[in-house]
Amino acid sequence: EAQEHVLLHLPYRSWCRHCRAGKGRLAPHLDKPPDREKLGVTFSADYAPMNSDEIEEDMQPSLIMYDDSKGAFWAAGVRAKGVSEAVVKYVKDILDQSGYEGEKLTFKTDQEPSIVVFKRAVAAARTGETVPIESPVRALQSNGMMESAVGIWQGQLRTIKHYTEYMMKKRI
């Protein structure tokens, strides 16, 4: 079990020191109640740095996407924020492969201009209707699941980094 776990460090295991170092939390967030009413499928996206402590102007961002219907998320390194034909196609393909080809979809982002332009490009590339919405400024709770997805992704990166440093016996 340990040998299989080491490949990706998924799922989180409390006996794995690398998982504890990268993903451990003192007080885990409570999950949404199972009886929460959903209003259709909402697909969310945001740009994120590798770590909240490492935000710099010249850092390559990652695009994090979250599907609230399936509880799935994706992360992709992008060269820059904004519209790229390859990244638009990638996200459209994710939506199509998730079963949303030709289906009505709500696409939620924050109000950052680069992600709003990107969202419009994805909507134009889709065959199904795409309803764009932006979460209010400084209202982190209105986009809580997306923020959780970013946190999970950052935890996975920290875990892999911790394990790699341990194996190399060198800090990177």
C-alpha cells in the first residue's frame, strides 16, 4: 500500500509524513451539507500561484477548474493569464468529456479581467449555452468551493515537493 501511495500521494494518508507535511490541517473546513440544493451545473475557474507565499509578478500561473456537479477539479500550468487557443480548447474538451457538450452550463469566475476574457472565449467555443457569472469583489465565501480546490491543489504540490526534497536530500 505504501509503495502504491508514494506514486502520487493520493488519497491523503495520515501515516504518510509527506502528506501530513503538505496537506495536513489543524482545523479542517466543514464540508457543505449533503442536502444543499443545486441550481444546475456550475463550472468554476481561477488562476492560482503554486503557493500563496510565492506570489510574484513573473511567476507562471496555473489555471484551476472545479466542477461542482461531479466534485472534480483540474489544474493546468499556463504560460500567461488570458486567452490562449490551446488552453481554451483544453477547457472545452474537459467540459465535453465531462458530459456537458451541448448542455447549459454556468461558468463562474472572479472579476479579474484576464479570467473574464478567458471565460468568454471558452463560452464562444462551446456548443451549449454558457451563462457567465462573476463572484462579488472580496466575497471569498461566494466562491468557496473554488477556493477549496485551489487549496487542495496547493497541498498536493507541497506534498510532492516535500517528498522530492526528502528523496533528493536537498531543498528545492
